Amino acid sequence: MRTTALSKIVVFSVAVIIFFPSVEPLGSELVPPSAQGDLVVAEPAKRVVTLTGYTRARYVMDIVSEEAGRCLNVTADVGDQIGKDGLFAVLDTTFIDLALKKNQVDQKRLANMIAFHAKEVGRFEKLVERETAAQSRLDEIQNKLDQAEFQIKTLKVQESELRERRSRYRITIPQGWSIIQRDVEPGEWVSVGKNLGKAGDFRTLLVPFALSPEEYRTLKTLKGPIELFLPGEGQHTISIKASVARISPAFDPETRKINVELAVTQTLAENRGGLRAELTLEMPDPSGAVLIPAEAVVERYEEFWLTRANGEKIRVLFLGDGPDNTYRVRAAKLNPGDKFRVKPQ
């Protein structure tokens, strides 16, 4: 009896195994390895490059006299900003004024002569009509009238030239520019072409930089205004906005640099040359390192490991801490964009 009951139990167990195979947790075959936990993406590591330049005036010009004369007055000194009239110095206009007066007298004389010849032409035209005067005499008087009119036109041109020259006895530079150098004093004789000083436009400052081709490419990728830092301006480092003003098309084969000038239009506490400005660029890390969140990196026996989305484990070289709780790591088959598990088991 006991044997028969035992046999029935065995047969029933075999039947259950045949008709009901082993059961696994629901959905285990539908969950890919990559879905087991959150995933993070490896980002390319950056290195920060800081370049230093010094401000200077956007434009600089020599102040040169176009006329000769004795200097009567100098209205601006070194560091002064030129006002609305743009006046820097005034030369003595005595001789040019005398030339203008002589020109006016000559014009009045010729105007009187033209009036006389015009009357003569009118009288002789009537006489020629009556055939009491020769046509040649009328032609002679008409020619004198024409020559006098030509002469007065020449004097008017000379008058315009003298007045233009007289205006240049007032030596001017653009409004808002500042005097950099002054080389003339009142009472001094000024000859034509003499350099009286230098002036510059410090309302816009230029900051020159020499960039490598990689730095230049990075600068071109920046969108919007470029940020510069002025350490020591006032008591704190301040940030200002700049834009690209000039890019030299030449390439220096010795330094292997490209000359770039950035323009700063922002008004500072003191707009002048020699202010130190720093340009910060984020360059790709030449080592090929990537940034990965610290929680995705596992350390075992002084070795560091990452687990890919498919479960593959790779050993990485730890290079140090990165920004925002990340690590800088590197491996032969580790590239930006690769996905890894967070807190892998």
C-alpha cells in the first residue's frame, strides 16, 4: 500500500513538471540590460586656457599742422578729452588775413572794370548797328570784358582757397578723443608738417591677442558677446563684454599665432590703455579624457571601472575631479557620447 501511494506521488510530480515548466519573474526577459538603472552619457572633458592682453585706444593719430605760423594758444593738455569744437591749438592768422583783404580789393577792382566794359560794349553795339563804329573795336572791348570776368572768377577761387587755409590755422581733432602727447607750446613757431602731438580714441578699447589655430577656432564658436575679465580694476575683478574688431589674415610662422583684436565699448571707471584683460577659452582636452558622473564610477582595489549600458565593464584611468561632481577618466575604447550605468551592481 505504501509503495503504491509513493508511486502515485512521483507520477503526479512528473506530470506537473511536464505541463508546468519552471516559472521566472514576470517580465525579466523583456527588460534589456541597458534599462537596469539610470544611464549617464560621457561628455568630452575641457581644459581652460586663459590668455592675457592689454587695452589700447581703438585709433591713434598724429596731430600735424598743415600751415605755418606762430602758435597763439593750446587748448588741451595730455589726458584731456577734446570738446565739441574739436579745437586743440590756434595759429596766428595775420598774414592769411592780409592775403584775404588783398583778394577782396582785387575783386572789387575787377568788378568795377567789368561794369565799365559792359557799358562800353552796350554803347559800341548801338554804334555798330548804325554803322558809325567798326566791328573790330566792339570785339576788342568785348574781349576785355570777358578777360575781366575770367580774372574775377580766378580771384573767387583764390578766396575759397585762402578761407580753407585759414580754417586750418585752427588745428582740430575728432570730438571725444584724448590727448596722448603734446609737443607744442604757445609762442612757438610751427612749420608745415610739424608733429604737434598724438591723440587717441579711448571711447572704444582694443585688446589684442595672439591665438593658436585651435584657440581661434574655439573663439569663432562662441555665440553672443565675448566675456573678458579685468583683474584689479577697482578692488574686484569685473566682467565686461567684447566683440571681434579685427582678425589679421596673416599667420606668423615663428609664433604660429593668429592676431585677433577684441573691441570693448563698455564705459569703465577709467578708459585708458594698459588695463589687463583676460580671455578664458574652454578647449577640448588633448588627452581624450571624458567627464563622467562620480556615481557611475566604481573603485575596486585602487582600480576604477565603468559599466556600459549592455553590462560590459571597462577599466578606466582616473585623471582627477571634474566640475559638478564628475570625474575625468580615460580609456582606450572610451569616447564622448558613450552611455554607462549609474550605481552599477
